Amino acid sequence: MKSLTKSGPESIIFVFFTNLSEVYMKVDSDFLVIGSGIAGLSFALQAAKHGRVAMVTKREISESATNYAQGGIASVYSQEDTFDAHVEDTLVAGAGICHEDVVRMVVEEGPTIIRNLIDWGVKFTTSGDGYDLTREGGHSQRRILHADDVTGREIERALVAAARQNPNIEIYEHHIGIDLITEAKIMRKRLKPNRCMGAHVLDINRGVVKTFSARITLLATGGAGKVYLYTCNPDVATGDGVAMAYRAGATIANMEFMQFHPTTLFHPHAKSFLISEAVRGEGAILKRRDGTPFMEKYHHLKDLAPRDIVARAIDNEMKTSGDDCVYLDITHKEPEYVRNRFPNIYQTCLEYGLDMTREPLPVVPAAHYLCGGVAVDGNGETDVQHLYAIGEVAFTGLHGANRLASNSLLEAAVFAGRAYQHAIEQFAGCSFDYPEIPEWDSSTATNSDEMVVVSQNWDEIRRFMWNYVGIVRSDKRLERARRRIRLIQEEIEDYYWNFIVTSDLVELRNIATVAELIIRCAQVRKESRGLHYTIDHPERDDVHWKKDTFIKKHF
């Protein structure tokens, strides 16, 4: 055996055997960022001022939930609006369990965050002498800054451009995190407190598992919409960060609160195309097939009611009528206004043969946003030392039982700044020697010739999660789901340790873990609140359940 090493940020060790050539790579950095949406990029751009950043993203860098966000980012930005009004709207949407101190902190930091994004090159839509502010469901004022109807794409464009130009940020595309590396895992014993030291990461294109070690590890992996059969999330949203953090011993919270976006385009050739809530914010009306509006019987805000109420209303209308969808009608607005305000939505619908200026759009709910996640403090740090989580992967206390529209991009950017500031303090106060971490051992694994096991389990999880743990739940449905996920996880674990790791297998393992966490949290909460609605406990119970649901792995 012969080895060659190269010094620098990437320590690459080439190992040659008589009949085998494999590459083992160890990447040492100051900050390891897993995920490349607004959360990960915002943190990386700030952290790069203080050290080397390794950014891991499992597709191209721009393929994130941020890139698909249409509506905008909420912030108090007009003289007619107030912090108190934004706080109150968030608390009402969150159905009684938002953490008010966190809500106020996020809201009050909003204007600073907007200025930071503008400084990084984000170009929001203007109107007259200022920015064009729109309104979405649950908001009492116009406070949504947007870039036409492709706000996320514009934010991602600007931040990616800035990251690519930064010499201290090394981007690893087509890399997927497998598991976090902790001190307890290396030493093979229980440790309190435990400390994160990096992650094992699969280079998808080369099929090589790499070891990334870092002083600070940040999870910014987004949500878990792909756990459900119908979702408007991108394919990358498989709950990787939540699953990895749970396996590493971090506390997870409020997984029962999965937000279903009320209006996803219903079309056989549309892959879960989202119709932004801003369309209803600008006057669109939800109607039955016969043209009858129905939201007025569900909420006094009608079509601008919070998302959980609108999603349940649509679900009920579909079940009552037997129809496959309902309709979103904005044809009463001037066609030129609609085309100019929603150019991307208008053009995309035209490609599917639908002209939203002339006909109502068929829509259905779909899994959209995870309001729970990895429990963090006000700085985005988990209860595993040196491990942070921000963005949709995290539970901060902001959203409560239901996220207020367009608060998600705001939360991600605010906590990116707070995590950065706190991490720098940790960074300055600790010595760090890059540890000797055992390399990934795949010596006994073989290539699988039965990938049908992966595809079958993937499909089954997503279907029973939709049917049993969806918009409306029951005790029996949840128990059926719990039994199924146990059996599937046994199959996955057996498969996982016997065959060479692939990205499909990593994602399957993660969606199974996240599905289990959603089911367990949903079974614990014996009431209906926000996004969690069960026919066996249909009322909200503020006496016993005005609190969060926490879950932690027992080793």
C-alpha cells in the first residue's frame, strides 16, 4: 500500500491496493454548512469573514426550497405597519404556541435583514418611490417584499453569486450528508455534553464517502415535503437534517405540524407547481366546480384565512363534493395586471393550457412546510455542542402550530445572522485540533441488484403518510402508520448495512426516520391545534396541550 497526501483545506489521501483503487478524502474546515438555500448561504457569506467554509449541497447549489419560493419575505417596511401588528399576526396564525420572545426578536430584526439582502444584490420589485409591498393570508398589512412572483429565485441568484465569488467558501455540489460525526460516536460511549465534529458525506457522482471535519457544523437542509405523496417541495426536501440530527442525539420538536399549502396546481403533467398565496392576497377567490365561493363559511377572513384553515376547508369541500380539486379564480382582475404581477405563474400555467386571466385554476393542497424540526435556542444552536440548525430544518418557536405566510425566509435569514455571531464567539473561545476520525467502512458491503426494495418502500411511506398522517388524522390512522413504519424501518436498516450506500438509500432512510417522528409526535398530541387536526380530538385544549412536543433518541 502506498499513500500520497496534499496539504491545504482538502487533505486528500489516495490509497492504492493490488486489485482495488479507492479514494478516501478528508476535508477540514472551520465551518461545515450542509444546505444551500437562504439559510446556509446567508450563514456562509458571514462566516467566510472568519474562516474556511465547506458548503455541501446534494444537487446543484441553487436547487433548494428557497429557489422555488414565489410569494416573498415578510418584514415591517411601511409607515402604516408596526412591529406589534406583525407579531400579533404571527401569534394568531401560530394557534397559541408560538414563543413570543422569538417572534418579537425575528420581527424586529426584519428591516435589517432586508437591507442585508439588498446589499448582497437582491433586487426586490419596486413601485413608485419604494418597494412594492403585497399582502398574503393571515397578514393584517401589506408587508411582503417580493421580486415579481419568483422571489426565492432572485434571492438564491444573488446569494449564490456572492458565494461563488468568495475565496473562503468551497462548494461541494452533488454531495449528500449521511450522518453527523460526534465525539460520542468516535469514542463509542455516552457523553454529556456531546459535541459535533463534522459529518460523513457521500460524493454522489463518484460513489465515495468523504469525511468532513469542522469546528462548527450548520444544518440548513430545508424541509421534508417528500415524506408525503403530494408536495410542492423540490425533490431535495427529504428531511435529511432532521434525521441526521435525531440520530446524533439532538432534540426534535413539533413534528406533527406539517403545513399543507392550499393551492398547488392540479394538472396531470404539472409536478406540484405552487400557486402562490399572493394570488389570493391580490384578490383571487376559491370556488367549487359550480363557481360558488366557499371560504366565507370557514373563516371571517375568507380567502385570506391562515393556511391550515384554508387547506382543511379545501380538503372538506373535495371530500363532500367528490371532486378532485377546487378552483382559484382571479379572472375578475384586469388581465394585464395579472400578467404583470404574476409573470412566472401566468406563463407556467399557459404551458399547461391554462390561462389564469380567462379561467379559474384547478388547485389542491400539498405538503409544503415543516413547522417543527431540530430544537434550537435563540442563536440556532442545538443541544449537541457546535451543531447549529437554521431555516426549515429547525424548530425555533417562531411558527407555533402554523406558519404565517412569508415568515420562513425571514426566519432563515435572521437566524443565520444570530448563528454566525454565536458561532464566532464559540470559535474564538475554543482550541480545536482536527480529530482522527475513522473513515467510512464499506468493506463488507456489496452492490445491490434489488433497488426495487428502495423504490417500493419509498412509495409506500409517502402513500400511507398522505392517507393516514395528512391534513385530517385519527387515532386509528396514526396507529396504522406507526405499525407500517416500524416494519419498513427494519427492512431499511437490514438493507442499509449490507449494501453500498447510494443517495437513494440515504434519502429513503431519512424519510423513514422523519415519518416516524411525525407519527410519534402526532400520536402524543391529544387535541386539534393549527396544522394538527384529528377527528378523535377535534377541539383545541389550552389546559393540557398549550405546549411543544419534544422527542429525543434513546441510546
